[in-house]
Amino acid sequence: MSVHVDTNRGQAFLAAIRAAIDSGRIQTWAYDSDGDFTHTAAQWNRRAWLRPSVGFGGLTFNILGPQGLGVSREIYGIYHGRFIEMLLIHFDQQFGTAQATALATIGDAVTA
């Protein structure tokens, strides 16, 4: 599952994250034309993407590596930890829990 966020309003929550990025309230994340999120700090920019999917009771963000490249443990940890950190700082009233798996799961693309 990569990162899973418990919320009953998955689509609205996803729209709120994108709106916060668009307004500049969140400056360390961006999303691309596919809707995938990437960290914008120079050291981590485009080193991976988190692809959202709305499901019953929550949002799941699967990690994707750059085409033809893998995702290191460091990148995996940074993207998961910092994304959850951003959610806690900006959206703590809009979800119950957020969790990350220690290892890749179905839907993650972490190997070259």
C-alpha cells in the first residue's frame, strides 16, 4: 500500500492536497499531469512519485521510481515519511490515520 490514509472523503481530500499545492500553501510537493506527487526539494526532486488512488475508506499512494531506475531505501523512506509529515502539518483534521509499509507492496514500482 505504500502510504495509506484513512478518510471517508478520499476524492475531496485528494483535491484539498492539490489545492494547497496550487495555492503555494504547500511548497515542498508538486504533482504532474498524471496526478502523481513528487518532492520538490532539490535533493529529492523527481527521485520518485507517489501515485494516488481513491478506495473505500481511504487514499492509497503507491511509490513509483523514475523510468528505468529503482527506488533506494533512502528515497523510499524520505518520500513516505515526508509525505505523511506534510499531511499531519496541513490536514490533521481531515483524516484519522496515515501509515506506511516498511517494504514495497502490490502497486509499488521500485525496481529497475
